[in-house]
Amino acid sequence: MRIEDKTLKALAASLNLRQIRQEILSANIANADTPGYKTKRVDFESALQRALDVDGNMGMMTSDSKHFDVGSGAFDNLQPEIYDDPNGVVSEDGNTVDRDAELAKMAENRILFDASVKLMNKKLGMTKYVLSSEK
């Protein structure tokens, strides 16, 4: 029986990406008074969607049963895109950080992080139950 399935990998990737988002949001808040600082964003959803291969476009087309299956959910090297937010309002000193908006995004990210942790605990609990019932 394979313990580390796609769901666990997706939840672990989600936790890692939420941690990256939290660090970016913290950096934005820390630099709210830095002249010329541009608000950073992380493209979390598309990175996770690529890893999950939601639309089925990541797998290679094979014409022979001897071809290897490559693609289909690469969680090991998951790298989200970090970019300057083009939608920020520029203040007099060139800074685009809206501290209140960043704090709200940080609170939302924390709630979603906690939800991912709870889902992972449930999944691990179910796996533990299945393994203990197979004895």
C-alpha cells in the first residue's frame, strides 16, 4: 500500500506555498514605509494547479504502450511565481503597500493554512485507521 498519495502531496505543497505567501505578505508589511517599495504577490493557485494537473494538459501524449508516463503532478520542484503587484496605488514616495489590505490577506492566508493543516491531519488519521485495520 502506498502511503504518500497525490492528496497528501497536494496538501503538503499547499502548506509550503501558503508559508511562502505568508513570508511575502510579512515582507510587504515590513516595507510599508520604505520609499519606492513595490508590493509583491505570489501566484499560488496556478503553481498548485500546474502540480495537480487539473486540466490534464501536463501529461505527454503517448502513442505506444512502451512510452513512459512523464508529467502528471510534479510536486517536488513546485516554484510559484513572485512578482510586483501592478494594481497597487502609488503613494508620494513610490511605495505601493496598503498595510490594511496586506493584513487582511495575511489573516485570510492564515485561515487557509489552518484549514490545510486540518485536512492533512484528517487524511493522515484515515491512513492510520486503514493501516491499523489491516493487521
